[in-house]
Amino acid sequence: MSVKGRGGAWSSTAVVSGVMAALVFAATMVQVRTPITRGYVNLGDSMIFIASLIGGPWVGFLAGSVGSALADIVSGYGYYAPGTFIIKGLEGFIAGYLYSLLARKASGRSWKAIVAGVALAVFAAVVGFGWVYTGKYGGSTAFSIAGRTVTFTVPGWAWAVIGAVLAGVILYAGLSRDPRLGAAIIAWFIAGLWMVTGYFIYEATVVYSLGKLEGNNPLAAAAEIPANIIQAVAGVVLAAFIAGAISRGTEPTDGQA
């Protein structure tokens, strides 16, 4: 997969980071609130992934940290901004770094083993999240949509199904005819899992210490695990569509060199 943007005007990291931070901010402002954790889910991850693909790990870090933290502040969630700066910044860095690493191995002999290993690791991570959510927290997840709160619980068995589906997507993407796009998708999934983990830790410590979690229970941070997994998966899917469109738009057509 070829992605335009490394040369010319795009050679300036500051310019690319500024533009992508604005896009991350705009996408993050598309929000669904989560009352239990006093937070929200959003579409910002998709733009963080695209930033890391176009500009590399440092552009991913700067766009993710600045754009996302600014959205927290503007949305009235300033207490999330310090954690968001680090969590979303590292999400962009991880996505960009892993893509640059995996893209070089995508045509090698060990690629199938790498894809299988990542798929297994993602399955294990999702099941682990499910154990925390149902086994330790045993709670529910809530979304606030159009002034109404929708509450639901993800049963324990569903986590194995979710993990298996995501592992299957990784296997399909990684072994597809476009291994570089597969490498990007794998990198994004791993970065997304970091985002889920990072917010759980931040909410169970800092947000809890501020008395913002429902019931003043640190394990209430687990209520946002399903929401953040949905957010990460939506980010990967949207970024894959955008990356595919960018790739098609930069490929030579008939009559071009």
C-alpha cells in the first residue's frame, strides 16, 4: 500500500502534526457520553491511526496527544486531559512504530507466524478484559444518547466470542493480498488495546481519586472497557476505509508513470 505525504509540504513534522491534531480534535468531538465513568467514547482514534500512517510515530504521538487532550478540555472533561495526552499520544506512537516495523516483515517468511501470534495475543487480551469486567467488577455499561441513558451488561461468554472475532479479523487482514494494509490494521489493533488498558488504569487511579467514578468504586472503571473496545474497533474500521481510499487515490492510473 502506498501512502502519499512524506515529501514536499508534508515533509514538515510540525505542519503534518498540526493538521492531523485538528482532524483528531474534530473526530473526538463526535461523542457518546458514558455516565458511570464521567467520560465519553468518540471517533478520534481513526484520525490518530491515519496520522501515524501518514507521518510516522512522532506525528501520531503529537496529533493524538494534542488533538485528544484539547477535545477533553473543550468538552468539559479537563480531568481526563493529562491522562489523555499520554494515552492517546502513545496510541499514535505505538501505531506508527509498529506499522513501520511490521510493514518491513509483511512479505517475509515469518509473517504468518507474526500474524498468528498477534491474533492469539489479542484474543487473550480481550478475554482478560472480560474477566476484569465480569469476574471482578460484575457491573454494567451505560451510554448517554440524546438525553437518555442506555444500560447493558456484556456476559462473560461474549468476551470469548468478541476475542475470536477480532482475532479472525486480524488473521484475514494480515494474510490478505495487501499485506501492508494488514500490517497497519494489526498495528492499530495493538495500539487500540493499549488505549483500552491506559484508560482503565487512569480511571481506576486518577479519576477514582477525584471522586468521579460512580459509587466511588475504582473497579467502576471496568464499565468503560466495552465502550473503549467498541471505540478502538470503530477507529480501526474507519481508518482502514480511509487508508484504502488514500492508497487508491495515489496509485498510478492509465497514462501515468
